[in-house]
Amino acid sequence: MKLPRISTDQRVALLYAAFGGLWIALSDRILATLARDVAALTIMQTYKGWAFVVISAALIYSLLRRDLALRNRAENTLRASERAYQTLANISPVGIFRADPDGATTYVNPMWSEITGLLQDKALGDGWLAAVHPDDQEKLRRDWQESTAQQKPSFSDYRFVRSDGTMAWVMGQATPEIAADGQITGYVGTITDITERKQHEEAVRRRAEEFAALYEVGRETTAQTDLPRLLETITQQSARLLKASDATIYLYDAAKDELELAAANVYALPRGSRFPVSQGISGAVIRERQAKIVDDYRTWSSRRPELQHVDLRAVALVPLIHREEIIGALAVAEIGNDRKYTAADTRLLELLASQAASAIQNARLRAELETYNRELEARVAQRTEELSDALLQAQDADRLKSVFLATMSHELRTPLNSIIGFSGILLQGLAGPLNAEQSKQLGMVRDSARHLLALINDVLDISKIEAGQLRVERAPFAMRSVIESAVRAVSPLAQKKGLVLHQVIAAEVGDISSDRRRVEQILLNLLSNAIKFTEQGGVRLECRVQGKWLDTSVSDSGMGIRPEDLGRLFEPFHQLETGLNRRHEGTGLGLAICKNLMRLLGGEIHVESEWGEGSVFTFMLPLDA
């Protein structure tokens, strides 16, 4: 069980009462035992009184001396603690204050005065509250009252307005001092300077708002395609973001070295007004390509005469630059109101100008593109009309060509067939005997007629192919018989030149489904060309089955084909020899006809050749078309 704590005077009184009571109770008994008579008892009673005084005085002195020593030590400790507290408070990096139970300040340390700008004598009592920003006083009172009611520390951020007009943000806290009886005896608290942090937070908040606003401006200007409306939108948004009375856009005409007033909110001059670049703030911005700020336009030396009646005050201008090309200037101004534009305002205006310059150039390009598209559409429509007329003319020409070819086919083939037929009759001697010279001449006539008829047939074939009018027929036939027939047809030509004509047909070669007449035409073309361009050696024809394909090749030991001619070999009218001195006749249509026929038959043809080593032409036909 814990004994109750008693004070020093109570301890002295209790000890004195206990000692006195014991002295009275015991001393008389002791004297009665020792004394022999009344005289001795009287003397001893006197000594007893003095002994009581001395002993009680010694006891009281001992008690008081011990208590005073303890109190002195406590007071010394308290004074040392107060000195240490004072030292810590003087060197503390935070402001420290004390207040009485009513909240009146009783002490502030030097840092508190440094942070708030208030001297100590001005801060005591309620003096400090007058320096608190008016907007923060009510909240601070509520926080203090809540702390008092709940007997808990209070925390609050608030501002002090210094005598020089600057503002200090502080983070304050106050802790109540509570006595043993539960009553608040005072408050101790601190304030920490958070001005820099608040300024940083404010800067971050402002930048976030600026970027959000710039994003909205960018989104709105990007969607705008009409240049005049775009310029008006830019001026409206610029005035809104910078909270300016007016915003203006000047466009630069480099050819005339002039500025044109293109858009404004409340500008006094009409749109389209022009100014020389050598004059005015806007001209200086264009010439120097740098931002300009005039704090009071009324006192500026180079004020425009036409603006004398306008109460222009602060003005800020920045150049509009797109890819190093200056296209104008963007300005904001105050009309009738005093203001000082800051570096932050200029930076924001430059960001707006960057977006505006890109949007203006894009709008110009879109306008130019629309104009070009309209012109292009008109030209396309005109050209389409011309091509339609040309197509009609071409169709008429093609129709006339078809009529002409059909007519010429009939008109040319009829006399040629008569010439060939009559020359054959004469050569057979049916009209009478011929001498050697006559037979020779008639033979030349017949050969020339046959050659001319072949040329006419080639021209007609290539014309039909190009017109898409050539049709092929597919039916089964024996490939071996077609090869043998073609070889027999060209054998006289090979024998005449002393060439060996050899054919190799594999045993598996049988029937094939294709156009017999066209396949035979391809074989005759390739064999005739091989014999024509071979002077010695021979021509070899091979036919074999390769999977689902019938592979037929014609090789010769002729002069071969130059590499530069291989790519154009299958073009119509292309000949390896040109000029009047060429040794071999022909139109150059044979191989072109072969290639197109192979395409119609579902096959393909290619050539391999080395100059001076001969050539190999190979065509492949599907076994089942």
C-alpha cells in the first residue's frame, strides 16, 4: 500500500507531537524512580525541561536542514534545467512558444520571431494573432478550442504576414500542460517554417493547372480547321489562361515586311490592319525573335499614335515560331487595370505561342491542301472526261482495227492461197513443161507467198491475244503424234541447212488434254526458230513427264542469246537482229505468241542460253487441264 505524501511542516508537527508525548509519558516515570525527595525531583524536573528543549530543537533542526538541502538541490536542478531549456530554445531551428491557460502567449524563442517577423514584446499576449493572415485566423481559433476541449495537441498550417509584406507559411502545434487535478495550466508549442514547401506545392499545382489548360487549348485548336476561327479561339484562350483583359495575334507577311492584325478580343483597331515591322512592340518581337514586356504602355516611348485613346497598361508579347520560321506574334494586355507580368506569365505565354504556331501552320496547310484537292479534283474530272473521250475513240479505233483485220484477213489470204495453189499447179507441170529457171522462179514465188501468209497469221493471232479474243479448246490428243507431225513439217528446212534434227519422246508420254492446234503451233515456232538460228550442228527435241506436267524442250547448237536480250525475248516485235543487214527474216511475234498461248493453256515457257553456246527453250503443260 502506497503511503500518502505529506509536506515538511506536517512532518515536523507530527514528529514534535510524537516526541513530546513520549517525553511526557516516559520522563516522569523515570524521574519518579530516580528522585529521593522533592528537592531532587524539582532539580531534575528543571533539567528535564532543558533537555526537552535541546533535544526537540536538535530534532527540528535536523529535519529542517535535510528538507532545505533537498529543496536546494531541486531548485538548482530546476534552474539548470531551465537554463538548458532556454539554451535549446535559443538555438532551436523551430519556433517555440508558451501560453497561459487562456492562450495568451508568455514566451517565444528567437527563431519564432525570425520566422514570423514579430519581436518578442509584440508577440506576447494576443499580439501574435494580429500577424496571422486574416483568412487563417478563424480556423486557428477552432483548432485551439477543439484542443482545449479534448485536452489533446492541436495541429494546423497557417500563414504569418510579415511587416515587409512577405508571407511565411508555418506548421504549428500546441500541446496542453495538464496538472495533477486534470486542469490545463498552459500550453507549449512549436512552429516550423514550411514556406518553401508551400511555394513548391503551389508551383506544382499551378503547373498542373497550366498543363491541363494547355492540353484543353491544344485539343480545341487542333480540332479547329478554319483559320480565322482558330485565331479567335487562340486569343480567347490566351486571355483566359493569363487572366488578361485582351489578347491579340499578329501575322507576319515576310514579302512585304509587315504585320497584320489577324485576331483580338477587344482590340480597338479593325482586323486586317497592317503595321510596318520597324514600328511598335510587336515589330520589335518579330525583329529580335524574343519576348517583350512593357509594364505601362502609357509611358512607353514608342507608343503607336492610333492607340493613344486606348488605356493600355501592362503588355506582354512573344513571337510565334514554327520550325525556325517566324510567322507572327501573340500578345496579352491589360486595359484600364494595373498589373505586372512575371517571368512565369511569359513562360506560359510562350507555351501557348508554341501550340498556336503549330496550329496556325497546320490550318494553313489544310487550307492549301483543300485548295489543291479541289484543283486536283477539277483536273481529274477534266482528265477523266478527256480519257472517256479517248476511250471512246480507242474503242472506235479498235472496232475499226478489228474490221480492218477481218477484212484484210479475208482479202489477203484469198489471193495468197490462189498464188500458192496456182504456183503449185505450174510446178507440177499440169499446165505444161517448165524449164529449170522457170521452176526456180515459181518456187521462189510459192515460198514468198507461204512466208507472207504465215506473217499475216501471226499478226492476226497477236491482235486477237491483245484484244482478249483468242480462245483455246481443250480436248484429249496424242502428244507423240503432234511432235512427230511438227518434226516432219520442219525436216525439209533442217535438211536444206545440213542440220541433224533429233527427237526423243519418253515412253510414258501419252495423251494430254489441251488445244492440239495451238500446241502444234508452239512446237512449229520453237523448231523453226531453232533451225533458223543454227548454222551447223543440229536441233534436239525432248519430251518427258515430270509429275503432273508434260515437259517439252527444244535445244539447238546455234549462236545463243546475249544476257541483255534474254529479258525482252518474249516481247512482241522484238528481234535479236535489227537493221537492214539482218540475216534472218521474221516479225518477232513467234515467241510472244508462244508465251501468250502457254498462259492461255495453263502452262509456262522459259529459256536458257549462253552467247555462242546455243539455246534451250522449254515449255510445260499440265497433263490434266
